[in-house]
Amino acid sequence: MNWPPPLFIVGAPRSGTTLLRNMLNRHPSLAICGETRFYHYLYARRRAFGDLGDLKNRRRLIEEYLSTERVQRLGMDLPGLGERLMREAIGYRELFTSVLEYYAESQGKPRYGEKTPHHALFTETLCEWFPGANILHLVRDPRGVVASLQRMVWAPNSIVANTQMWLDCNLGAQRSSHRPEYLLIRYEKLVAEPEQELSRICAFLGCEFAPQMLVPDAQSDANRRLRAHQKDVNLERLGKWQEQLTADDVALVEWAARSAMQDFGYESSTTAPSQWRIARARGFAALDAVRKQLVEFPGIWYYLMQPARIATEEYWKHRRDWEREGIPVSTRWRLTRDVNAQ
């Protein structure tokens, strides 16, 4: 099949990328895969896995990748996907392409795409791999992003660190803004005027607007964390940061985001924090980073010492978060196997 160029939704975490993905995925012609984390799980470890032209390397990578919780949540037939990858994944680009094509075929749709927020740091490579690929860069007010991140168990507890995450992802995605296939989308406008924004996005993608894009799915995602994204958009999401952040928090976000915040069209609302407040926030960010590394140490150890064991690393890094959120952890069997093999 001759596939048209894919599309990739990127931006900072908690910017509404899941909301946009679900909207576009309801289009009869668009199959937007959920978070594959292809770069972090596979491409960044290509030296550890080796040349995928070697069947042994390919099999090892596929077994590891399909054992991760992240891939199991994508809702695909994993045995079938594994067989497809064994046939076609002779390289990392081919592997990523096969995953997305397989998802689109399972949905019976003629165009594929993907949503992983942190692929914002990977857009130029994606554009080289997929000529003509569309980059949909969703940006949200950094104060809203930080307020949301502060409530996430997997995110840092630091205002400064979470603002830096917003900066890294948005400045990373902005590197592709010189390409005609790049489109900047404001979260605030998507929520306030969803039909108008989706019509604009569809026109950019070269497809007709479909009214069902505005209709929440009858059956919400199996992952309960994503159910909120299936609800109708509403204006209550806008400006929540004013209730969730203190005046000092807002001042720190605006100081840390600096000129990037204005470049993306967001105005400051308060004066700059004092040098004492900045120093204190930086110190807390450093301590929080150490705390987070200690909590996630087993996962970090696997990433550094045995990077090809991604399912075991994922388990040790996220198990506490999953347990707090009541998410079943099917990787436990793999952990048991690994422990018994030692």
C-alpha cells in the first residue's frame, strides 16, 4: 500500500496532546497511534540492540519492546505485530514505520500518525525519515502545564524542573517550524473553539473536517487515566492554574520560561521573583532531582548498565506510580523471570 505522509503530535507533557490525538483518531481517515516512546525505548538504545538486519538482534529487541506496559496499552494484536516486525523491521526507521502501519491497518484507515510528547526532541529526524510528514506542535500556557505536572506522581515536584520540561519540548519542536509541514496549535484555542481549530488542522492535513471528531468515544479507553480526555472539551480547563499555583509559583514559571513564553504568545502576569526566591527554587529542584533518582534508582541502573532490558527498567522506574494509580502491571511475570534467571 502507498501510504501518504504520516503526522506526528508533539509538545510538552500535559499540553493536551492526548486530547488532540483522540479527536484526530475519530476521523474516518486518520489512525493516530498512542505513545510508542520509540525514541526513548528503542532508537536511543540502538547501540545496545545492534544492527536489526541480524535476526537475533531483531528478535531480542521485539521481545523486549512488546513486553513493555507502554506498548501493551496501545491496544494492538501483539503476536501479530511481532510477526510483522520480524519480517519488516530490518532497521529502526522500518521498525517504527511497521508499528504505525500495523496500527492503521488494524483501524482500517488509510493514513497513520503517532503521539508521543517527547518526540518533540526528535522531529527533525522524523521529518528526514518521512518526507512530507506533518508536525502538529501543540503548545499550552506554561503555567497551566506546570500546574498540571505538579499533580502528576511521575513528574518532578519542582516548579523550575517542570518549567524546564515545558521549555525543552517546545523549543525542540520549534526547530521544525521552518518546514511547511509544521503547524503550531494553541491548546487554549483548541478547547475554546474546537470545531474551528479542527477544521483548520484538517485543512492543513489535506482532509475534510469530520463532525464525529467532536463526539467523545462511547467506550472510553481501558486505561482509566485517559478517560478524562474522552469527555467533551470545555472552558473549565482554561485558567485553572490561577487556582492551583501560588503567586510565587507563577512568578517562578514566568521567570524560568522567559522569552519563550512571549514567543508563543503568553503574557506575564506578575513581577520577577527575588534572587533569594530563585536560589531557593533552584536548590529545591536539585534536591528533588536527587530524590527522584533515588526512588527510580533500579530503573536508572538498568538504563545505564543493561539498556537492552527495557521492560525490566520500565517496571522498576514506574511500578510505584502504577501501584498508586491502580494500573495492572503485567510486566510482573517478566520481572520474576529476570530475577529467577540471575
